[in-house]
Amino acid sequence: MNPIPLMLVTAALTALTAGPVPGPPSASVQDLGWLSGCWASVGREPGSGETWTSADGGTLFGLSRTVKGGRTVAHEFLQIREAAPGQVVLIAMPSGQSETTFPLVRVTGQEAVFENPQHDFPQRVLYRRDKDRLTGRIEGRIGGQEQSADFPMTRVACPASS
């Protein structure tokens, strides 16, 4: 009978007792309700920014708009919803591009990180709120180089509808 090397026994016991590998966080859309409201882009033309609905009905809807020279030059429709119980996703539909889904990988207090490693760019979308400031951030690789862009915003009163 061949003795089993101690190293193999130790590795097997470690694997059996280590517990499950952490997966995506169990979260609900309400955990991201802090996004709700109107946010004006800092340092950009008036009208540029994001607007997010409340989390009513289990969905946050967002609209992003970029204004240059008094005209909308880019927009994005956004949706945060549960894809399955406890699995929250961000669905981004930028102007002129295909829809992309980014699963939530981390949510802590007033920060959320969504990630889709298979997407061309960005692979990560982050939102972080600090009182009346909201920063959107995109990250990922382009041509093997890590790239990122921050989108600072400040809370503004939502326009009244007529």
C-alpha cells in the first residue's frame, strides 16, 4: 500500500473545510435606492447628467445625457433590476450601441460595482455617493492598457413636469 503524501492530504482537507467560494453579493434593487434623484455633471454644459427613478417595483430606471453646444450629443438608458432572486444587474443602452448587462459584484453602503469581463469597454461600472455628490466611473482594458474615466455629479432639484 502506497502512503498518501502529507501535502495531498493537507490540500484536500483545506479544500473541504474552506467553505464555498464567494459569489456575487445577494442584494436587492432597494440596496441601490441611494442613486435616486437628479444629478448634474460637474464641469459640463447645463442639461448634462443623470436622472434615476426610485426603486419602486424592483427597478431603478436611469437616463444619462451629454449636452454640447446646447444640443444633446449622447444619451444612455439605464436599468438596475433583479435578473434572478438576489442577483442585481445594470443594463446599459448607450446611444448607437448594443445593450450590455453588468452583474453587480459588490455593494457596500453607498457604493456599487458592476462588472462584465467579456464586454469590450468598459468592463466595470462603478457608482459612489458621498452626500450630495455622485461619481460614476467606468474601467477596463483597451488594447491591453487599463483605462478609466470618472463622471462627477452633484445633486440638483429635479425639473417639475408641466
